[in-house]
Amino acid sequence: MTLLDRRLVLAPMAGGPSTVELAAAVTAAGGFGFLAGAYLAPDRLRDDIVLLRSAVGGAAFGVNLFAPSPYEPGSASRVLEYAARLQPLADKAGVSLGEAIHDDDSFDAKIEVVLAERPAVVSFAFAWPPADVVDRLRAAGIEVWATLNDASETAWADELGVDAVVAQGWEAGGHRGGPVDTGHPQAPTRALLQGIRRLTSLPVIAAGGVGDGAHVASLLEAGAHAVAVGTSFLRADEAGTAEVHRHELTHRTETVVTRAFTGRSARALVTSWTEVFSEVAPAAYPQVHHLTAPLRRHGRATGQPDLVHLWAGTGHRSARSAPAADIVTDLLSRT
């Protein structure tokens, strides 16, 4: 891997926290900035890439996309059952649940955007990118990274021909980014890193639960080419994190991996929503994501934390309100 010469990577955080300003600030401070392309319209993604390129003066950065999740026909009835369970919550809030559609987040159009705009790296989460997409990106001079949660998936990454893998450990906040979402506990970050390094010569970016400079240094010493950090930037001045989310990061302690918000396993702060609905939420992304989106938007707008997906890694208590540059300095202080 030739393009990444920085040891700290800003993990992409789709749905609000990821902003051009945050990626630019992290890059200017010596990190490797990422834009989260998921949930953005293709035109908005293009605009953000152009803005970030201008802001960083030609420095390298990455874009993350969600590869399309396969549709399972049997999931429709389970989603309807889940909608019925959520209906009283929606009625109480005075909000209509969303339409539980299955879509691909404009994947093909976004691939054309990144091919035209050529960020240094495009990383993928949620599924394997099609082989022809990987070939086209690499032919355009764009590095391709794949996200893994299980070391056994490494052989697939090698066969696909990606340039690096992101080893997302169990401690990580937000969605499990690997291609197989079992819903079961997976390896912690350090063990996953070591397991993947035994199986491939590809560079590995370690991610999950990183809260301070000592943790960054420890993962680098364990063989990570770089360390990706997301939760520590949720309270950064430049992040687009909702105010209710910022507040709860310092007022709640426990996290849980749940499908309750989107139908895909993701680590969030424990709330009444996770406690009541985690056991009954179906494995059906993105249908559940669309179903619950209006209720979660209402929670953010009205400051009701029990209606919001409060993504957070296990190191969330160390997240602080500060300029992103100061957070980068702290995280790199032991390297």
C-alpha cells in the first residue's frame, strides 16, 4: 500500500457525524480523513468530495460506501411483525413509521462518482464489492479497502484483490462492517488484527474501541499499518453529531450490539429501545433502517435519547468536546 503514509485514520461515520469539515481537520492535523458516502445522494457525495479536495489542498483522503446487502425473501414477514411491535412507540411519538423498502443506496451511481472524482481510497462495508467494481477502481488508480469482522474472511479479500483490509473488532461503535453479519459476538480488535495478519500480507487497518494514544500505539506495535478511530471524534467540534448523541456519550456507560435500529448488528449506547426491542428485531437491512428512520429523526429533533440510535464504541467515555486537531494530537501522542 503506497498511498497511506499516515498512522491514524478517521473512521467514516455515516448518517450525520461524518462531515467535510471533520475530514479536513483530521487530515490537516496529520490523520487520514474519510468521507462517509452512505445515505448521501450521489450529487451530494460528489459535492462533498470536491469540497474536501479543495480544503485539504490535494492531500489524500478516502470515501466509504456500503456495498449492497442481499435481499432475503423470508425477511418481509419478520419486518412486518417488528413494525407491529414498534407501532405503539411511533403512535406515542406522533410519528408514522417508514416504508420498509430494500434498496442499494444508489450504489452504481456512487461508483461512477468516485471513478470520476478519484479519491485516494474507496473502502467498502456491509458486503463484498463486485469484482468488476474493484477492478475498475484499481485501474483508475484508486486503492480499495474491505472491512472484515472475522479473520476467516481474509482469503476472500485476497481473492478479490483489494489493497488493504480494515479489521473492525467487536468493540467498535456503529454497524458491523464485515460481509457476514452473524449477530454473534466476534473477535476483539487486537485478536482480530493478529488473526488476519497470520493469514495475509495485505496491510491491515485496526479499528474498534480505541480511546487514547496508548491504545493507538499498542495496535501499531501489534502490527497494524494504521489505526482507524471513530467514536473519539463524535464530540469533535467539526463533527455533525446530533446534540442529544453528544450529551448521552458522557451520561451513559453501557453499550450493546443490537439490530433494533437498522436490522444490522451495530454497537450503541444502551437505551430503553435496545432493552425492549433487541431480542425481537429481525436481521433485515436496510428494510428496518427505513422502517425506523422517521422515529429516529424525531428523537434527534426533539432531544429524546431513547428514540435515537446512539452509536458508540466501548471507549466512548473518553470522547471529549474539542477541535479535531487536538483529538488527533492526543491519539498520536504515544506513536
